Amino acid sequence: MGESVEVVRCETINVLVPAGAEMIIEGEIPANTLEDEGPWGDFTKYHQSAPRHPVRIKAITHRKDVIIQDMGPG
């Protein structure tokens, strides 16, 4: 759009992110670690459970009046 993007530093990690972002989720994924997730129902009406890499959330920041779009299973 012909101009630079304003950025800010994250709260817990040394990363620059867009200042106008709706939401920033900071976290880490431990190496060589799996944890069971689920069971969760999905739109195909199957219940699924599987080992996944966990995400350890360290901070969540957002702009004022944040908009979060979500879609649950039908």
C-alpha cells in the first residue's frame, strides 16, 4: 500500500509483529514431545484422537475490540 508496516516487539520473545494485528499468540513447541489430544468431534461426525505436539502458550495480546472468527463443527 505504499508505506511501511508499523511493528511492535512481542512480550516474551524477540520477534517483531504488526502493531495492528488482531491477536498475537506467543508460545513454544517443545522438541520431541507428543501429548494426546481429543477426542474431538468434527464435521464428518467422527471422533478423532491423536498424539500432537503441544504448544505452551506464553502470552496473548490483542488490539482493542479484537475480532475473532471461529467455526465449530456442524
